[in-house]
Amino acid sequence: MRKISILVFALALVFLFGACVPKQPDAAPTPAITDQTDPESPTGDATEQPARPTRDTLNLCVQTPLITTDGQGTNNLQAKYVLTQMYEGLYYFNEAKGELEPRVAESYTVSEDGKVYTFKLRDDVYFHNGDQVKASDVAFSFNRALTKPDIASFASNIVEAKAVDDTTVDVYLQTPYAPFLVNLCHIFILSEREVTEQGEAFGTQISTAGCGPYMMTALDNDVKWTLEAFPKYYRGEASIKYINYIPIADAAATIIAFEAGEIDWIIADTTSFQTFAADSKYNTEAMLANHCNWLAINPDANDALENDNVRKAIAYAIDKEALNYAAFDGLAGIADYLENPDYNIGAPRSSVKYNYDPEKAKQLLADAGYANGVDIGTLMYASSGYWPKLAQVIQANLADVGIKCELEAGELASQLVQARAQDFDIYVCGASSYGDYDNIRRRFYSTLEGSYFVKYKGQKFDWQRMDQLMDESCAATDIETRLALTEELNDMLMETATYIPLNHKVQPYVWNAELNVVNQPNYYCVYDWSWN
């Protein structure tokens, strides 16, 4: 299928108004793939041996039970691994290639003022319940997204959506909005009839309200759930017919299940990854996630952290390479900025950054009046995964320049609630992005209180200018103008020394050597996979 390059798209934004993406040709159905191992011929004729039955099932695991079957009900990474197979939007953003690909929509046009997008829909898309996807379903889905807290940020600039006819829908925006096309990839299209009929029960049971390549056929939420290839999928039925998901919370148990052949593809820890990479039974790929780990510093926590020089001293004291080797065996990427410009449109490649410089950190402490050192309170971190390793190295780095902090481990979900209430001193955490610099809005924008960890609104920071730069950058109609605005915004955010980028974590993918896989930085699509 022809794909629309995001790079071309970005460079052509100046011509966007009134532009139209041409209709994409239909993809041919994926042929079944047959295993060629020769069993003993039942007829005794060595020249006519039947092929072994096709392998048609894929076994996968996630870390938690499925919290909802509502395609708009969560932005949780583990749940979206599953929901991405069941649901689709008007377009799909291919993170690995940086491309926007048509899905339910085949083309769009934009009004001269940049505030109305008109989408032409394919006429061969069906929901798993058998209903044809119509513009009324699309309008319903966009309007519903405005009311769903977990995905409302993707729809924040939308006023409303209206069906013009069965295959045409208009989406009205508050202002021209450059990230709109990437954002709408995260607004899945739902069957209005099914959602309405099920009411509050929707999302708690098997859903057939999606139009993606796989439909759910079994759900035992704490034990196992099964997806089956949708025969009427408009791009052709998937090569792999069944996907079985099971929840496995423990990383060691995941490795054991994989080695036993019970799971076919995993995200391993980096130590196990090195072992698997040396074994021909497995295929491996270390891919940087569209994700950034960072150290949040609360300037309202105490007198020391309120001091700009103390926060900057913390930033210069951190050895990001040491963090990389301690937590990721050197496989992660060093993060200079909160949004990776290789994955996110509009993210600047040059800005204020903090390189490891312990002598500069000591000088900044002296300038702040703490030449003999300072206690900044508690470093909070999640007790699972790689977080303890990051926390221990950060604590040691800070101690080397005279900054003392205690460590406090805890459960991630409760810590996030605590952090969003700005109830912490310093906190090592991280977040995924989704393809556009607009994602950084969640870190600071004044009207998104309850989302960010650091409060900028007040007398200390020029939050009005930061809000203004965010709005102006998203309304920019050409990429150069937008980058100039995002660079200024990034400089302001980095100068606050409240979010210190650490690294872009690695995804150590490992899978059965008989499985053909197309990996993505965050969300995989099994439709693109097949068995040998």
C-alpha cells in the first residue's frame, strides 16, 4: 500500500490548506504461509509427502490483565498492545518509518482557514459485528473521544465532528493544528450501535465494535483472551489466524515461558537479550522506544530545590552513560531532550541540554550557597523493572558532588497519583510519546493540571509564554516556523531544570526464529507478521 511520508508531509505543510491525499490502492490479501517440514508420507511414496499443517496461532503475553475492551477506554501501554490489533483509526502512524498510512479514511481535504478537515472514507470497511463503517460512526467516535479522559488530549483541539453522508465526515477544529493528523491515529473508530446498545457495560465484555484486523472471540480477563483474524478485513485477512494473550507480571516468569515455547515474542530484559542474541533458535532486535526516562524536580518541595542553581547542579551531576550501562547494558539511547526528534514531528534537534559535568555542578552549588553540600530530600522511584538501578546511580552521582538524597521505592500506579499532586522532591520516571512534539504539552501546559508533575503556573516561571509557544507551534503551517517555536519552548523548559532527560529506553525484542516480525518502537501490529 502506498504510504504518505511524514517527512514529505511536514515539509509540505505550507501547502497543506486545500491539499488532498489521493486514494490509496487496496492491499492484496495476505496468502497463507505453509510450514515446509516433511513428515513421513502415509502412502510410503517418498516423492509425495504432504506438508505439515500450517502454523496459525501466535502466543503473546502482557504484564497485566486487560483493563478494558473499549478502544477509547485507556492509554495504558499494556492494554494498547491488545487494542491496537482490534481497532483502527482514520490513519495509522508508523513510528519506525515515520509515515502516516491510510486506514479507514482514503483521503482528506483541509479548508482555507485550516480549521475544517473533510475525510473521505473507504466503502469496504466493516466492524466485527458485521455493520459497515459509516461516517456517522466516525463522527460518533470523535465526539465521544472528547469525553474520555485517557485519550481526550488527542482530541483537545476538536470542536465537533459531523457526518456529511455515509462516506464523508467533517471534523471542526478550534484553530489550525499541525499535530492533528498524528493525534487522530490514536482515536479509534467504534461502532455507534454497539457502544450505545451496551451502555455502561461496553468495555467490560467481548467487543465487536472495532474494525481492525483481529476480532476478540474469548475473554477470561485474568487468565487468557483470544483474538481471531477478521475475515472481512478490508486489507485482506491476516496471515496469523489466532492470537492468544496471557498476563504474566513477573519478568523472570516471562523468560521461562518463552524458553519453554509457551510464548513466541517477548520484550526481554537486556541481560537475557544478550544470551538470546547468541542463540540461533531466536531472532532479536534492540530498538529504541519512542519513550523518554527523566528526573522530575519539584521546585516547590523545599528551599534547596527552589534554587535554580541547585536544580541545574543536579542536572550536570548525572552521568547518563553510567545510567545506560547500569540499567540497559549500554543499549539505550542518551536523551538530550524530552522528545526524540527521530520519532516525533516538530521536536527540535538543538536546544539547551545538560551534559555530565561534575565540576560545573559543584560550582553551581557553591553559587547557590551550598559549597559544603546540601540535602534535597527524597528520590522517589518505582520498585520494579529498571527503576531501582537508575535511582541508585543517580543517588551516587549526586553524592559525588555533595548532594544528599534518600531513596524511596514504591508501586508505580500510586506514585503517579502522588507525582501528579506534586507531592515529591525528585522522581525518576518516564513516558511514551506518540509521534509529535505536541506530546510535551502533558508535561507543563497550564490547563492540563492533573497531568503534569511540575507546576509552572505562578510567579517563578513564564508559564504564559510557554503556553503561547505551544499554541503557536501547533498552529504553524510550515515546519521551519514550527521548529523555531518549539526550539524556543524547549529552551525555556530546559532552563527551568525541572525535567532532566536521561535516556530513551531500549526495547530488547526476542522471538521464535520461525516467526517473521516487523517491530515498532511502541505498538506492534500482528497483521504485519507471519510464520515461515
